[in-house]
Amino acid sequence: MTRRVAVIGGGSSGLACIKSCLDDGLDPVCYESSDDIGGLWKCKENPEPYRASIYHSVIINTSKEMMCFSDFPIPAHFPNYMHNSLIMDYFRMFADHFQLIKHIRFNTKVLQVRQRSDFSHSGQWDVETENKDGKTEKTHC
């Protein structure tokens, strides 16, 4: 049986985590509270309450060689210091190339994560989530 892994958030770290899980033969389920990947890098014209966001004119202050995923270089034609929209393009290319989107549950908030009563033997956690319609679900990972 393949072990399920909960990943909270579909930003850059979440995408890397999903891919790493897949590389290791695990079954990742990513819970993303918004309707898109990107985390902080997803610029919103109207910021959402309780969600960090960058502003429209942000350009990364780290070179593309330093911020890229090690197994997926940023395209050569992208500038060395990229505008946030190009970072989002890169994240989408990464997610598409490694087929990560199908492992993400968008518009799903994580309400609670608790160790299962048999955690010392199973290593599993109970994860309680809520979708955009208010439906809650409990799963274990």
C-alpha cells in the first residue's frame, strides 16, 4: 500500500514537496486554500484577508539560477531577476511538466492536523479539511 502524505500549501515549497513525494513513490495530497498555485507569488489585485501577497511590481532579488528547482532550470530566455508574473509562469511550467496539479485540492482549508491514536505504530495523522462550500472531511495520512 502506498503511503499518503499531506502537503499543506501549493506554493514553491509545496510544489517541491509534491514532486519529492512522487519521486519516492509516495501518494501526496496537497491542500491549497486558494484557487491557484504559487503561494505568496500569486499577486492578487484585491488581497484576501489573512493571506500574504506580494505587490504587482515585485521583482525577485535572487538570481534565477539560485531560486530554480534543481531538476528544472528556469528557461534561458527569462531575465536573471524576474518579475513575479514570470515566477508564476515558471511554477506553472514545473507543475505541468511533473503533473503535480492533479495532486492538489484547491479551495480547501486545513482546519486541524492531529496525531492518530495509533501514531507510535502507524506514523499517521488525522487531517480535517473544509472545502469552499463548507463541507468538512477527515482523512488520515
